[in-house]
Amino acid sequence: MADTEELARGYTLANQTQQDTATFLLKKLNITRDMRVLDIGCGPGDITARIAELVGQNGSVVGIDPSKERIAIAINERAKPNISFQEGIAEDLSQFPTNSFDAIFVNSTLHWVQDQPTALKEFGRVLRSGGRLGISGGSGDFVAAHEKIKADILSRNPYSMYPEQSPPKFLKMLELIDLLDMAGFQEREIIRRKIVKSAEGADAMLNWLDTSSSGKTYGGIPLELRPKAREEMKREWDKLTTKDGIQMEMELLVTIAIRT
């Protein structure tokens, strides 16, 4: 399912988890004034605007995202003299010269990148020597409840008849290390970070998943079957709902790497 303006706008209302992980990553990445920064998977540009405040008027931030709906919101509502936005993918940064950025920020995005090795090599190309790469995203060494529920529902009939196109890939730590090595990021720190995603209930959790994934919560299921699949997912989430709502444990891999 392609992204929609409704999902894109809903993301700005339901992305507190991504905002929190961004805050942690920004502190680790140590972005300072006058830097030129590339924000990969910028979405509607909320966090890109925060980065622009850090670099100041003499710095600059470029945000790219494959969703034209999210880039349109970013351009219309977030663009400033030191911020620009482009539709694009992490695997192809050919619009940017070699050695053109001081830092690259990749939050809650890498698992959606289909050619991760090429993307990491592109990050290394456009970063200057000594430039910093910051990545935060789900760990492939830990299977969270939302992944288990999605896999369960998609394995059922008739949904199993419709294989998912371009599914997310959460890297294991050893896989991430290999990619960093191949891209020339031998100097790095990788942190396993446990977080808890809270939601009031099943509908709130599903809304977060829908807006975060640009509608990919249901894999390759046709549109006409998605309401039924959502109800089945909701029943599974209801089983995990307590008087305090849903508290879903997640594990992130947070990487700070230096281009040598």
C-alpha cells in the first residue's frame, strides 16, 4: 500500500516513540553549529527541523524520504533558509557530491531500506573524512510483539496468498557490523538499547504501526481484506492490553560511526 496524506499527517501525531529515539540519537551524534547534515528518512520533517536548530543559520540540513506525501508536508510546513527537502532513497544519493556532509542522521529508517549494503556505502561516500553517521533502529536479534502478531496474521488464510513486497529487514548486530566494515566505518560504537512502546490500547497501537510504516502493517494483503486483517490483529493486541494499556518491549541498535 502506498503512503497517503492521511497517514503522513497521522505520523506527526503518533510518532512520540520516534521522537524519543531521535532525541537519544541526536545526543550521541553530537551535532553542533555550522554543520551540514543529511537526514535519511526524514518523513514530514519534524526532527529535521530540530536538527536545523542545532546547526544554526550558518549550518544546513537536507532531508530525504521516498514518500512524496511526507516530503510535500515537509516542504510546505518545515522548509526554512537552512532546511531543504527532496524525495529520494538511501541507496541512491547521487544528487550529493562526495565528501559533502559532516553528519548523517538515520532514525527508525534503515529497516525499510531495501539495499542496505549500497545505502551504507553511499553514506560513506557523501560523508567527509571524520564525518559521523548515526543510526537508530530495531534489532534483528530481538523479535518484538508487533512483528510476532504481524507474522501470525499474515500466515493465516487467505492472507498467506499475498506475499509481502519489500518487507522490513531489522539487522542483527553482526550483520550491521559487517555492513559498517564494508562501507569503511571501522571506528564505531553500537549500543543495545531497550525501550518500551506504550499505547492506550489495540487501536492506538495499530494507528502507530500504520502511520510509522506508511500503511505496510498488512504486508501484501489487498485493500478489501485489510479491515478484516486489522480486526484479527486487534484481537491479538487486546490479549496484551492491561489496565495500563499496552507496554511493548523493543530492542534498538544505536550506532555512532566515524568515516575514516
